[in-house]
Amino acid sequence: MFKKDSSDFLKGYRIDFWSFITLISLIFFGMFLIYPVSRLVINAFQTKDAVGVFSFGNFVKFFSRAYYRSAMLNSIKVTFVATILTIVIGVTLAYITTNFKIKGVKAINIMIIISMFSPPFIGAYFWILMLGRAGVITTFFKNVFGVTLPTIYGFNGILLVFTLKLFPFIYMYTKGALKKVDKALGEAAESLGDHGLRKVLKVSLPLVTPTVLAGAAIVFLRAFADYGTPRLIGEGYTVMPVLVYNEWLSETGSNAYFASAIAFIMIFLAIVVFILQMHFSRKNYNMSMLNPPEPKKLNGAGNLFAHIFVYFVTILSVLPTVYITIISFKNFTGGSIMVEGFSFNNYVLAWAKAKDSILNTFKFGIIAIVIIVLLGTMFAYVTVRKKNFFSRFLDACIQLPYVIPGTIFGLMLLISYNTGFLVLSGSAALIIISYVIRRMPYTVRSSAAILKQINPNIEEASLSLGYSSMPTFFKVTMPAMIPGIVSGAILSWITLIQELSSTLMLYTSKTSTMSIAIFQEVNRSAYGTASALSTILTITMVTSLLLFFKLTGNADLDM
């Protein structure tokens, strides 16, 4: 009986190059993911006053005090409402641009992608400049009409930024799914008397619902984990990522145990959302793509409404990036008061103040992306081609960072490597490790997707000609995976160079990055240098996207 169980456990497992890669992957994730998670869980069930004693004291403290309960409810409320709004906007936009002829739709796709990958807190920065207490629009209405606009701070501001920042995820997911819906289904519905909205609700939406839910889960988790936006524009509206950071750096003394308990609650809620998404997305539909949808020309009021809606939403989404790029060339007095004239003064000052941060961003990013590409492609191969217990465990480890907010992941690494057998706190290595763990899923998932389309026979042919596993992978399989590798690598690169949450927990004065520098400059109201640094980061991101479009030959980014 034991022998049978052992053979099932190790089914498909052989001692070869891929055994070594599997071992490396398990050691890597064991040290920098499983061990930190276990340390956080252990800390969550200990108190500052009784270290080493199992206790629910931290959770009793959290749920018994209104301040902490309200922070949790605030997070859930603003995240849930933002997710609903992103679904409404994203699905509507995707349906219109897929099924109807919209002028400039390629440019619209590019602008939406740019807005999606701009730094997350840039939107908060923009709306403070527009609708803050001394904002451009606020001042205009007060001086000209004597009208005081509602405050942008708190729930309303966070909701606005989250919605405009995150709806592109729903848009990209839904648009990709709608392109695969056979138009014959719509024609069949029309022949049965279902036209217009009825056809959309009965045919199109049910077919893409699993994809919409997948996008909604990503939106919820990203909003739930965002630290920068609530910190800049939330003011008294405290959410859980801000709470974790405040408890870790409390003025009355750091409480890693209570911060760990809050982080544990956040991870638990994120896992619940992820499981619910998987449960309700169990149904999936495979389309033949023999008759993909063809955009139709709208007439009259419908055509006007469609164009106004698409252009309005697109302009709102990309406006923060465009405006901040423009004002980066404006002259400022004292860093915060805009005056007449344009110059490169902000860039000169930004380089003088944040030269090391700029260089660190590229240095850490390049090192991380090289590691991600090398390890990510091999890990993808293990999960797809080497099906056994270890590969399934590896796949779970790769996906786990999706549900761990950045501030919490940074906290986990600090707790684990601040003391003990391996001290890495304060080092660039810990930041790079954070980037690799958090952003590797993009490359692995993209590489795995294309690997599933590659016939294993080409690898078997190489092996039959005398090549071992390693040369076969690097000379035969990996070149065939290039499109998926490039797509995933671009996604990983763009997201890691703008990473704020985990970096904020891990950086020191010597390891600051551009996102940290921008965040600090905005907090100091040094809008001139903040806008210049933001523009440098945006130009890097846009250049990366253009490179991707050039290499792939299309203006769509698969999610």
C-alpha cells in the first residue's frame, strides 16, 4: 500500500535537469514566500506582551475597537463599490468598441493601456491638483461662481481614482472575451426575436461572465491592496493597508504582532474573494472563432452616444498622465506654486534630488526582470510539462502573491529577514526579491499559456537526436515561447518599476526608488519635482509598451 501511494505521489517525477529546477523553485519559494507567510501567521497569534504564547489577543483587540472595525469596513466598502463601477464602465466600453465602429479605436486602446499601467497614485496626485482645496477647478468655481465644490478627499476621492485607474482591467479582459464570441450566436438570438439590450443580456454577457468575474477579482484585489491612493487622498478615511503601515511604524512603538494580525485578516479576506471568483467562474465557454464579431456602423443618436461615452471615459482615464506631463515643464515657486513660463527646471531639480532613486529603479528593475524571465519561463515549463505533486505545489506558490497586498508582503519579508540566520533588511536584495516574487506570475502565466499551444513532439524529436533536457529547452522550446515570454516580461517590467507598497516597507535612504521619491515629493507638496519624476516613469512605461507593440506587431495587450 505504501509503495503504491509513493508512486502516485511521485508520478511523472524523474531525476534530470527539470528535477533540479523544481528543487531550486521549491527552495526559492520556500525561503521567500512560504517561510515569510508562516512567520506572519505565527506572529499574528502572539501578542507584544506575551511572545511565544498562542493567543487571539490581537484579533480580540481588532474586532473590539470601532476604529479598526471601521478601517476594515471602509476597505470593503470602497473596494466593492469601485469594483461594481469598473464592471459597468469596462464592460460597456468593451462591448461598444468590439461590436460597433468607433473612430480612432486603435488610439483609444493604446491610451487605455497607458492609463492602466501608469503609477497607481498618479491619479490621486492629479485629482488633488484639480479638485483639492487649492485645486485648479476648485479655485475656478469658487472665484468665478462663488460655489464650493464637494471635497475630493475621503471616500469620494478614493472611489474616483480607483474607478478610473482600474476599469481598464475589466475593459481588456472583456474585450478579449467578446472577440471570441461567434457572431452566429447573436444572429440566432435576433432570429428568435431578441434584439438590442435583450440580446446583450441573454447572449453576450452570459458568455463573457467568467472572464468579467476574473477581471473583477483582479480589480478588487488591487484596490483592496492599494496603499498610495488612500494615503494621499483619503485623509481621515482609513483603510487596511494604511492601518498595517501605521501599526508597523506607530509613534508609540512598532507592534509587528498586531500589524501581522491585521495583515492576516487582509490575506484571509483576499483569499475568500479569490475562492468566490473561482467558484462562480467554473463555467467557461470555448469559441471556435470561425465567425468573429465584425464591428457595425451605428447611426443617429446611438452613434453619437457611443462616441461620446468612449471618448469621455478614455479622456478621463488618460488625463492625469497627460496633465502631469504638461505641468512637469511648468515653472514652480517653492516647488508647489505654479507660475508663468515653461522650462526644464523641474527635471534638473528632480535629477539633483532623486538621482539615486532614478538609477535604483532601473538597476533593481533590470536585475529583477532578468531573474523573472530566466526563472519564470523554466517554472512555467515545470507547471505545464512536468505534472506531479511538486509542480502543482509550485503553481500554487506562483499564484499566491496575487492575494497578498504589497504592504503585507513587505512586512512579511521584514519580519523574516530582519534578524536571524539571514539578515537582508535594508538591502537592495530584499527589494529585488520582493519584485521577483510579486511580479513573476505575469511572466509565468503568459509563458505557460503559449507553452500549452506548443506540440511536445518537437521536444521529443530533439531528445531523440541526442540532446539532453537543458539544451532542448534553451534551443528548441524557449525560442518557440518568445511571444508569451515577451508579453509577460513587459507586464512584469511595467508593474515592478512603479511598485510602491512593498518598496515603502523595505526601502532605506540608499535603496529608494522613483515611486518612493514621487510619493515623498507629493507629501511635501513639491509638485514640480513630483511631476517631473512621474513623467520620467511614464515615459519609461510608454517606451516599454511601444517596444512591445513593435515586437508583437499589434496594439492589443493580452491579459
